Amino acid sequence: MLADHQRVAGGNPSVIPTPAGPVPEKLFEGSNADFQRIMSMLNSKENKAEAIAFIEQQVRPDYDWSDKEGDVAAFIAHISQLYEA
């Protein structure tokens, strides 16, 4: 399993490390099952653009993140860094 500080360059990681902090409580209405399902789906994304598009188009509409933009930005930044060299 990858450590949180490791980055995966050029493609999807075999396991996306969990971002620090209480992400399920803040962004997924306390549902660890939803969070794990989303993380599992993110594992199948081939690149950063595909991962971000998935979050923006498939995940965001299912949750009220209107007052959580800072948390959303941190979550997307964490996922994005995994695809950067």
C-alpha cells in the first residue's frame, strides 16, 4: 500500500491513499461506505483529468458541497497530486 506522502506519476495508482482528515464526515455525509466506494472508483481512473472530471460530474452532484469548497479543494488537490510527476 502506498504511503500518503507518495505520488504516482503518469497513471492511476494501484491504491489511492486516503487523504488526511475526516473526509467521509465532511464531504460524504458521514458515510464511510460512500467514501470507500468513491475511492474505489477513483482507482480506475487513468489520469488526473479523468479523476477530476469524475469527482466534478459524478460525485459532486450527489452531495451538498456548497458550503464545503475548502474541503472539496483539498480533496481534489490530494487526488490530483497522485497523478503529477
